[in-house]
Amino acid sequence: ICVCFPDRGEANLASKLWSQQMPNMSGFHISTIKDGARPDDQLIIVVNPGFNISEWLDMESQLNKDDTIPILVVNGDMDRVRNGYYPRLF
């Protein structure tokens, strides 16, 4: 499982806090959208892409290059995507 954040600072903070809170948790890693997922990931969780449209474009192009890994977006301003605030991307 790859947990991705739009910003490197957010990813670093999450890594630090999660390693302190759950030191024995395995099976997932933290990344940024631009760094992408690993080939062996079976799920990508993207945390809060939002206002910056390039985050959405990077998410599509960087995370799942072969289009086989499911992507779950958490709190990603979906209302703006669904109500036409942003142009159709996907």
C-alpha cells in the first residue's frame, strides 16, 4: 500500500508521526505524488489532493503508469471535480 501526499513536507511529517505512533506497522509506505508508487504496490491512497490542479494531473500520470493499481482519494475536493468547478480530466 502506498500512501501519497501532494507535498514532500506533508509526506515527511506523516512518516515521522506514523513511525512514532505505529512503529511495527508494515505493509505500507509513504510517498509523494511526484515520487509515485512502487511496482509492487497493490493500492494507492492519495491524501488530500485539492486546489492545485497539477496535483490531479500528476496523480494520473505519476502514480499508476500501467493503470492496474486502484487509487483511493481521501478528501480530495471531490465536490469541485463533480460539480464542474474543474474541467473534466479523467
